[in-house]
Amino acid sequence: MMMEIPGSVQDYYTESENEAGEKIYLANRQRLRALVSLINQKTQEVIASGGNPHTASLDLNDQFNDFISTAPVLAQVSILDVFAQEMNASAMEMNDEANRLNRQAAKHEAAGFAIGQWVGAGILLIFLLVLFGIIS
């Protein structure tokens, strides 16, 4: 699976110098958050088409690693750190949504179970009334 990564690698970090004159690199969180969203969208497309989302995710991550490979090593470290944070946040958001759906399904299941108990109790009552009517 291939995707077009928007922009150039330089769009994903900024370079500056600290007081000691050393270069420091800061990742562009907004660009990386948008990229994570794009990766999630592509992974959902793979799922919808019946493909393997795990291998698609690995392929997309490999493509991203190739994309940033021309950046300075310390910029790559900064980019990958923020990228991992954003992927983790995205995964937690998906887990929250899955938990919400599971709770909703459990409520519906509990309501169905309660209705089933009431129907069963009604049938038992009718059976007992018929049984006692035959006996008397």
C-alpha cells in the first residue's frame, strides 16, 4: 500500500540553535497529527476492502521512515517521538470509541435479557393459570 505523504520532510520539523550554539530540532505536531489521521484513513480503507490492516500499517510506517530518512538524525528522533505520541493518542481514541460501543451493546443486551425474563414470566403465569384451571 502506498500513500502520498503531504509536503516535504522539512515541513515536519523546525531547526534552531540553543545558547551553546548547538542545533536543536522540534517536530511539527500539527503536521504529524494530520499525517496520523491520513494513515488511519488509509488503514480503514484497507479494512473496508478486506485487506490486512496490520501489514498495511507496517507498510505505511516503512514509507514514512523512508520519507524522513533524508532529515538530520536528531530531527528524525524528534519526528519519530512526536509521531509515536500521536499514534498512541489516536489508538487511545479508537479504544475509547470501542469501549463506548461495547457499553452501548451491553445496555441493549441487558434490555433484551430483561424483556426475555418478563416474557418468560408471563408464559409461566399463563401456563400455571391454565394448569390450575384444568385441576379445579
